[in-house]
Amino acid sequence: MLVTIASCGCHGNDPQQQAVARLGGDPSRAPQLIQRYGCGGCHRIPGVTGAAGKSGPSLEHLAREPYISGNLPNTPENVLRWIRAPHSILPRTKMPELGLSEQDARDIAAYLWSLR
């Protein structure tokens, strides 16, 4: 017997569309924002010119990781929380507080969480 299971999400299986729907961000703005905030100085980030840092983790497959910073469950909402205020989650983290606006953080989080 063959059983077919269909996904019933309004945004299908496209991770970027799912992240956009959940976060209200515009991932097309993210590469420029990531450059402006200097994220690539520490992280390797695909699709972002010059983002080849090695002191922080590669964000190449961020959405596949089970946790952010070792203990925070990886969800689009937690990626947003982490990039906005990492010290409120892990006070001794080396991740800097960058002063991102809410919308910039939503745009970057939507982009990063779509990286599979």
C-alpha cells in the first residue's frame, strides 16, 4: 500500500518563504545589511561578498543546526532573538550586540534561517 503525505503549508517547503512568513523579513536586503554590520568579519556566510570570517561559526547551513550557540533551539524566532540581543541569551558570548534595528534583524534572520 502506497501512502502519500502532502505538506499543507501556505508557503510549501521553500525555507526562505517559511522564514519570511514567520519573521516578516526581506531576505533580499540581507546580504547588504550583513556587509554593513560586519558579520562576515567573524562568520562565513554564503551569498555575501567578503563574508569569510573564521572566528565565529560558518553560517552556511544554519537552518540545519539543531541549536544556536550550543543551547538555544534553532527556530527563525530564536535566530532573530540571537542576532538582536545575544548577551540577553548567553551573557558571556563573544557575539557582539550590533544595535540592529528590528527590521534589519528580521531581514537578516530570514536570510540566515533559509540557508540549508
